[in-house]
Amino acid sequence: MTAIESPCILVCSIDMKTGFCFGCGRTREEIGAWIDMTPEIRRSVMAELPARLETVERR
């Protein structure tokens, strides 16, 4: 069994303004669906994360 690639860094808190997780940049929906996503969809989401993390308001 292969490991599932994940951007999670165990900082699980959602920025209410953007809807993105402060730690990984995913939405709640993406976090919940991650296990069922294909590797291609996961890679697509991961490609968006750096730009998303630039928009969250860090505490």
C-alpha cells in the first residue's frame, strides 16, 4: 500500500475570510474529500496551495 501524499502540517485551523486552512491551504471540503481524490486531483490542488497560503491572514 502506498502512502497518500498530503500537504497537512497538523496546523488545522480555517481562515474565516478565505476559507483556507492556515497550515496547508486546503478548504474544508478538500480536506474531507482528500482520501477519495485521485492522485491527479490531489496534485492539482497541491499546485494551488502556495498561492492560497499567500492570501490567508496569519495570526
